Amino acid sequence: MATDLECQTSTTTPEIDERLYSRQLQIFCDFGQNFKVLDTNGEDSITEEIVNSISHDEIGVVSIATYTKHGFEDGSYVTVHDVKGITEINDREFKITVLDPYTFTIGDIRNFGVYKGSGTVTEVEKAETVHFMSMSANLHLSFQGLSLFQNQYNALPQPWNDDDADKFYEIVEKLNRENGEQVLTDQLNKHWIRLFAKTCTGDLCPIQSIIGGIAAQEAIKVGSGAIGCEILINFAIMGIGCGRDGTVFVSDMDSIKISGLHRQFLFCSRNTGLLHNFPRDHVVDKGKLFWSGNRRCPHLLKFDVNNKLHLDFIIAASTLFAHMYNIPQICDRQFIAQEVTKVQVPEFKPKDIFTADNDSNQCRVDDQQRMNVQEKNNSSIEQLLNRLPKLDEIVDIKIQPHELKTDDDTNFHMDYIVATTLLRTENYEIQITDRSQIKRIAENIIPAIVTTTAMVTSLVCLEVYKLIQGHKKIESYRNVCLNLTLPFFAFFESVPPKCQKYLDKKFTLWDRFEVKGDMTLEEFIEYFKCEHKLVPNIISEGSFMIYCAHFIHQTSKIQNMKRKISHIYETVSKRRIPPHVRYLILNMFCDDLEENEVQGVPYVKYTFA
């Protein structure tokens, strides 16, 4: 992939222009001679670092609490607050010099008081004025030559046409030679320029997303967002898995039911019982309340038609759905209020599910559920597939998308966002914000989808092209480090994984042993003797020792040999295996069949069924 980012200084009105020809793209940025950058790195400012000490000397060394790194950069500006003793420096701004991750200097403070304790430090973000410079090379000349070629022949060079490629190179060579006082470069790459001409008419979806992401970033200078759905969009446009028998498998360690707020507030997938299993006054070990610290206990909201916020949500949501499905929109509050009171919502009846306290090993598990988990998972998948509508049932449905517009107060977009946000703040007793603040946050979220997300997913999909084409050399692939805010792009070759060896077999961290079916310890050891010529001496799962040939009491060893590994794990870990867990990751130390120590073997994925 070749990119030409060109920034000129000829005008005062910012202008962004983009051009895309197959694998080559150009973005033209003209931000004027004195472009003021308000945010120089795109990172959140560092706030309230806790001061540990301040030296009373000519450099004023500030030490931060030893358990954290301050994160400041040399030349940053900070303000100091609430310092006792050296009150003269409070609320003042200092340019700092960083000494190490825990200390920095603020300058001569000998004429001030002596530090007596307390204090915080806050970073001050400073605007910078940037002067853009132009850059010219083979790629820049090729883009210029492309316009001349099109003007001369009323068409772009034909794909993989040698005659057109030769004509194009002659135009580029002439451009370089006749460029005013001196040539732009004395190292024209004929092969690359001809290749540019042969491929410039192609369209690659990932490249289009990349240029869109960069151009959008140049306009808004923000970005971060979700990846998975964007990759699927790219796959669809690229045609991956779109044949008659095509399939795309999506694997994820998470699932929708336990993501988002469940993970944010409860931390563990097994804690998704919410309030039924963890009531507000639920106590864990040592009398500590489960709902304490960073966990916020939600409270249920009962719909009240006389509550303005509740009705605002109903009106906004129904109007948005009506627009999507081309149904007439109704905004009559009185009519909607009358209709919603007729709706009977079945009472929610929670189920008793597997639960475990974060700070306790106590748990409740239905043994029958544990035994039938695989069967239930399969039936659940079948039920989901059966619930999908048939093609002839939906073929005539016309759906129109919403294009989010936060400045239009008549489209109910911000009404829905505000109502949803305020209901959630009430759920979790979070500080309520006003409509203007919610609007500012919403406006910053949307650019994230079209900038960083577009770039990351597109770069991944470019590597997919190489994989599909069968490239085997690791040198053909690229990693990238990028920051669209700066902007900064660094491409580098992937580093091959470290190759290790046991017996006569090589392996890397991508390799593993796969064992299917819950075995007894004796069967497990015998399996590795017969199949891999290895004798396990130590078997562990994380910090839990499942088997150790040299340190386990002989009686326990004999008893454990006849027990399933899953049962041994539950015994040593003092907790039951949750129903949703299908495998364990086991690590081993082994000898060969001649009792010689083997230095390192792959881990074991031990699947129960």
C-alpha cells in the first residue's frame, strides 16, 4: 500500500481533498501557514496525581506516590493544588522536566515554604501552532501524472496494459524533468511507477475505508471504537464467505448477555444473576457488602405514564422505529399515553442460576445442568435458528436507516439518546447530566466509528488478502502502529514466534495439545505416553496443582489416579466448574520414556466433551 499525505501552506481556509486509485491513495491537507492544534496527542489529560514529596532546592523535585507512574512528558505544563507548607505554588502553572517515571522538576522554590504534605498535580494541555510542509516523491509525481494521462487520452491507464504503463512512465519522467529549477527526484522507480499505472483503476474496500478514516480524522481529530462488526462489513464487501456454500465463523470469548454493563459493574460472567442472586444487602466474606467499592447496585424503574422522562423515552423510541419501517409517525403525547397503559408486560421472573461471590469460593451449581450443558447449548442454537424469519416473510419489508443528526431537534435522535441516558443514570444512581453535555458526548462517539475503527479493520482485511492469495513468507505481512490524531503511521514486519522443540518436534506458542473427553488421571497420563511419548510429572491449571509425581502422598496419588481430572480440579480449587465452562487449560512438565527431562512442551486444551 502506498500513501501520499501532502500538506500545503498556500491558503488560510483548511481544505481536505482525497483521491484513491486501487492500492494507491492520496490525501491533500491544506491547513494554512499557522494552523493551531488544540490537542497535540489525542490523549486525555492527566489529572490529580498524588504528590509524595517536594524538595526545597533550586530544581524543586516533585515525587509522585511510588505505586503509580505519573505519565507526564518532558516539557509538559502542570498546575499544583492543595499542597501544605509550600502554599505559594498552589494553583500556579509550571513547565516540568521529567527525571523518571515517578519524579519531575518544577524549578527553583527555595524562596517558598517547606513541603509539609498532601497535594495533587494536574496536566495543562497547551495549544501549538503548526506550519505544514509539502513533500514530493515518486508517488506524488504519479498522482500528478495520472491527471495528465487522463487529460491526454480521455481515460485512465488500462489494467495491466504494458503500452499504457510505458506512456504513463514517459509522462511522469517528463514531469520530473521539467519541474522548474530542479528535478523533484533523481531516483525515479520505473518498475513501481509502471505498476501504479497497471493497478490504478482497481477498487479495494479496505483501502477505501483507510482513506475515509484518515480523511475524517483530519477533519475531526478524534477516534476509537468497536472492531468486530466493521470487519464483517469489510468481509461482505470483499466477498469473503459470500458464495453459495460460503461460511464465516465468528468466535468470541465474550457473549452479548454478559457483556457491557454486566462486565462493567459485576466483573464476572458468572455474576449475571443481578439483583435476584445479589440483593442490595448481599454480604460476602468478612461481612463486606457485595455492592460496594466500584460496584453500583442498580434499582428497578417501574414505568409511570405520568413521569415525563418515561413517556419521553416511549415517544422517541416509537418514532424512530416508525421511521425505520415506513410507518406513520405519531407524536401526540396524550394518545400515546392512553395506548401504552393498555399494554400488559408480563412480570419478570428471574431464574436461579450459577452464582459465585468475587471474594468467596461458595457457589450453587445444579449438577444435572452441569451434565447436560452441551445438550442444552446445542438445543439453544437450534431454537435461535428456528426463530429466524423465512426469506419470503421479510422480502417485502422496506427498512430505511437513520443518519444521526444531533443538531436537528425535530428528528427525535437526541430525544432518544437523552431519555436513555437519564434512565440509565437513575438505574445506577449516577450523577445526572444535562442535554447539552449528553449531546457533546454523542457527537464525539460517532466520529469514532468512521475513523480509527475504519483504519484498524481495513488494515486487518488487507492482510486477509495476502492470506487468501497464499503468501507463506512472514516478510509479506505487516504490523502497524498508528495514531490518527498526530497523525503517525509506522509499518513493520511481523516477528516470527519463538520456535521451541520437544523430542524431535518443533512448536510455537500457537501450538497446543488437544484432549477431548473427561479422562481419569491415569487415562490422561497413559494417553500422553502412547500418543506423544511423554510422561507428565506435573499437571497444573493456573495456580492449582492437579498432579505432582514427586510431592503428592502415595495414598492420595493412588486415589486420584481413578478420578476424573475435572473432579480433581474442583477438589484442589475448592470450587465447582460452572456450567458454561467447556474446557481447562493445563500446563505440564514431562519426561520422555527413558526418564530424561523434557524442556518445555505445549499447553493442553482439555475439553470435557
